[in-house]
Amino acid sequence: MTRFSLSTTTFAILFLLSLSLITGCQDHQKPGFPPTGGGTESGIGPAADGHVVSNGGNFPTALFQQGRLHAIRALSSLSPQDEKSFPSGFLFPGEFDWLLLNYKKVSKDIASVEHRFVPTLPLTECSKHSCACAPPSHPTWILLLDGGCLNYSRISQVGELLLHESLHHFFKSDELKVSRLAAAVYAVWTNRNEREPGHWTQMSPTPRKVSRDALAVWDGQEMVVPNDINKVLRYDPVWNNWKEQVPRGSAPIADQLGLLVSGSWNPLVYGKVAPSIFSIAEGVGLFQPSYNVTNGGTGVFLDNRGIWWWMSQKQSIPWRENPVVTAVGNELIVWGGNSDPKGEKWSNAGWRYRGATNLWAPMSPYPFGTCPVLPAGSYSVVSTGEEMIFWNSFDTCPSAIYSPQTDSWRRIGLKPGFAPRYRHHFSAVWTASGLLVFGGYLATPHLSAASSGEEESFQASGAIYDLKQDQWKLINSDVGPIAPKYLEAIPVVWTGTHAVFRAERLYFYQPWANRWSLSDAPVDPVFRSSQLIWTGTELIVWDPDGGFVYHP
């Protein structure tokens, strides 16, 4: 790995800038996400451990809550070799050793401290602060001034601020020492591999050839790619390196895993049927709902100990064609789909898988009538982290929400309003503001133009559904020219503050500001089929041929 070396002048500039931002909250221009040509701006924040975060649509709350993870990752990336790159006199003797010895304690403080947004900071304890303060009288609090932290629009800025304030719990009122330590941690983070906030870096090449059909998922710590029957690849964006994992498991599992990774051959469906990859608390897995008619759906699960399991050898679930497959909380949900291998018959049944027990449990059936077999791309499901939202853009059967906690369904969309109806191959993602539906192709209520041989035009518009008010709200359609692949839903990922869409470029939508921004360069043609992975602090755009990482 390439190590960096900074001059005394550079470190002094970093230190003074850090001190001015943290103690004085000087008025700096927001650095924007991503680099844009049109000057639009906004910050970006992670979803906890790569999963969806619901935070009531409050941007500062989301950003500061998410800054915790960034600070913890910056601390954990320190290594003894980093001390050699500091200029003489920048840190006092023993200070860097203290960071290496106590980074876990500081990380625990960052993770557990309570963020309190207040209208004013108390003068008795926070007289020198205009944004954030760790009051000595409440060592488990960090006070954040409502409207006083507007200059903090990047996760890295927020992470350094939260690190600074947590260090006060260890060094009380020693402002200079706290500032030195926080600046040192983020100097290492910022300059490792010549990386700066708001920039893209190229991913290091994989240690072995990866199948073109390989899928990737974030497990909370690393990006996991089940590549072949013997190796699982893991990528760490902090260090920009790959490692190979050799899981344990029986030979039959290894044999079948090869078929799952490459897409199993289904004699009843033309071509390959791709599996679904998922991540839950106990590990990651691959599931194929229409593996074969005799055995029904099947899958393999790699638990956190590095052991492959069949997804419940004691039971199996019936064959399904194109069912809903999504992770909700700590469960994998498989619902709906065509249940007739020789015809068309939609099933209202579903199942839930838990890695902790390696067992399937039936879901309560969908109670709002029998659906016809739904046209491809006319419906979608998203996970809120606690519930599953089924959105059907046609009138064939009502949209609904399923709650695993209560094993119950409830209707939604009773007030259609601005709902983006009669579309297919649209993009859908859960945001902190609600269900975001964007794009797609217009069709007649029961027949798409694709079925009749007519070419449709892409609809660069959408809406957000507010679950609490049961109401749709149009979003800003000023997204600019956008050209997705024909009859393909644009891949989208939620970062905690932005919905990121990958077409010929990367498009970023911020619900709170109702604003779009655009990446500064087109997506490389090689990566037009790339997967979007949000890690909690970085955005990975990955394809088996390579990839890039965005560092906000």
C-alpha cells in the first residue's frame, strides 16, 4: 500500500482549518456532493451498517447520526506506521500511541453519546462554541445547535467534529490537544492513497478473475462477492484492498453454490435465472426461488463464522417464478410470484427465513384479493428496515405493507393523488421521507407498449409516498437528460440523505431540498451494468471488471 507523507506546512494548514471549523464554525462554502457541473449542492450520509435508516426526514439529524460511523472508521484505520508520516512536533510525545491504545474506547464513546439538538448552547459550558459542545456536566451528551452547523454538509466534516467533541470526554477542556488529535486522525483518513473528501478513487483489482454474473452485497463491514465454489472475495474500501475467504461447508453445498452464482438453468424458463443476494444480521446468502420444480426454491447462507449452510434442509418452499425477494430487518422475505410451472397463477403466500434458526416460517397471506400474474416491472417492493412495502403501479391489486413483527398486512395508497401509476420498469427505493418512485415507461392499465411491439419513452419524473399521511407528493423533475437502458429500471441506492441513480451518469436526488445533482463525469461504459453498494460511509460502483469508490 502506498504511504503518504505530509509536509509541516500542510499539517499546519490542516490543523488550523480543523480548529477553525470545530471551535468557530467559520462560514465556508458547502463542498457539495457529488462534484457537479451545475453548482448544485448537498451533503451525503450513510445508512447504518449499509442498511436503510428511517429518521423522520430531518437532514441534520440524519447527517450527524451517520457521522458517528465515519468517525469510528477513521479511528479504526490508524496503524502504527502512520506515525512516521507526521512532521516533527505536530503531535506531542505519546499522543499517537494514546490514539492507537484507546481508539476502541473513543469509538465506543462516539457510538453511545446522545446527540441533542438545542435552540441555544449554554454559555457557562459552551461559550467558545457556535455549533457543537460536549458539556462537562453531561458526559454522555453532545449538544448541537439548531441551525448552527449548516457549514457541515459532508460526512467527513461531521465525523471530525464528533470525534473532536468525544475526545473532550477524555481530555476535558484541553482544546488544543483535542484539536491536534482529531486533526491527526482525519489527516490520515484524508490523505491515505491520496484521497480527499468528495473525490472518486479507483478500486484495486480483484485477486482473481470474477464471474460476469457475480453479485455483491455489503455485510456491515465489507463488500462480499461469492465468486466461486471455493472462494469468497471481500473488499474493504477504507484500505482499498481485497482478501480471499475460504469458507467451510460440505461438498454438495459447494457444488450447488457454483450453479447459484452463475445463474441456474431452469428448463421451464428460457435462459438463466439469476439468484438474489441478501444480507441480514447473521450473514449473507444467495437464494434462487425457481431453482427447479421438484425442490422448489433453494439457497445457501454464509454465516458470520465463515460457514456455508443450506437454507434449511428440514423444509423447502414451493417453486415460484419472479416472486418478491427482499431482506427486512433480520429476515429474508420471499412472497408472491407465479406458482404454476405450466401456466399463470399468482400466489398470495410467502415465507420468512431467519439465519439464526436456519428455518423458514410462513407469512400470513396477502388479504386484499387474488392478484393476476403481474406484468414484469409493473410492481416493486422495498424494505423500510422494519416493514416491506409492495407497490403496484397498476389497478390489478392493491398496494400494501407487510410487517414481520406482527405478521400482518395493511392497505396503502388509498389517496392516489400524484401516484406514478401505470408505469413499468420504474425505480423504487425507501428514503427517510418515504417511498420514492422514479422513472419507468408509461403503459395502458393492463397492457404495456412493450407487449404490443411499440417503443415507449422514458418518464423522467416521480413522486414520494408519505406513509403517515397516506399521500403522494411530486418530486422535482428537473433532472436533465437521462438515458437508461431501454426497458430496464435504473439501479438506485439510498445513502441516508440521497437517492443515487446509475444511468449513463450518476444522478443524486436529495428529498429534503427536492433537488437533483449530477456526477462530474459519465459512467464508464464498462460499468453501465455496475452494482451500487452503499457502505455507510462510501459509495461503491462495482462491476466484475473493476469499480470506483466515492468518498464524501
